[in-house]
Amino acid sequence: MGREELVETIEAFFEVMNDHHVEKMGQFCTQEVIADEVAEPEPFTGVDAFKKSYSEVFEGYPDCVAEIQETFVDGDSVICQVRWHATNSGIFRGEQPTGKKVDLRIAYFFKLRDGKIYRITEYYDLATLLAQQGQLDL
């Protein structure tokens, strides 16, 4: 895939993410995708675990939106700097909602093979997220 196709693929991925459509998000991934959210203790492995993880995000943050601010491409890798806005108005991975708004910058590192995402690594500041939700004093 060329640079333009890679960028279009990732932009389309974020478009269905913003629609909160986990089944369509899964179609962008290989069956063995590894989703490594660095703030979590273990990566999510496999497309079903990936979809479950994002279902939990959409349950906890039903109004979340990711806005791509910058995109970088190198070979079959795409890096996106994203601004993520949401309100924690639902249960998220067992935690009760805080009702607070969050505004995070997230770096997404995508690795693609044959037009499909086989690895996603997300970096964000967990302390900032918890502070914005009123769960941590900084």
C-alpha cells in the first residue's frame, strides 16, 4: 500500500470508531490483531478481544470522539496524534461513571499488513485522564 492508501485506511478506521461501530472497526484488523493500550496491564490479543475492549470504551464514554491532528507514515506503519474528547457517563471496566468530561491527546501507532491493522499501540497520560475524571489529585 502506498502512503495515500495507508492514510485513507486509518482515516476510515477512525470514522467508524467515531460512529462507535465495533464490528466495522474489527473489519480493519487481522484476526490476530494485538491492541496494546500502554496504560493497561496487558495487550488485548485477537479481534474479539479488540472489539470487546472498544465496546467497553463506548459504554463508559458514549459521546467519545477522536479527531486526527497529525499523521505520519513510514513503510507500512502509521502514527496518528489524536485529540480524544468524551464524558465518562457510563460504567467503564467495572468503574462507576464520574460524569466528568475528558480531553486527551493520544498517540496511536498502527502497523499494517496486506491492508489490515495487525498491531495498534496507544499512548496517553493515564494520570491526566484520572485527574480530569476527579479520580486523582495532581
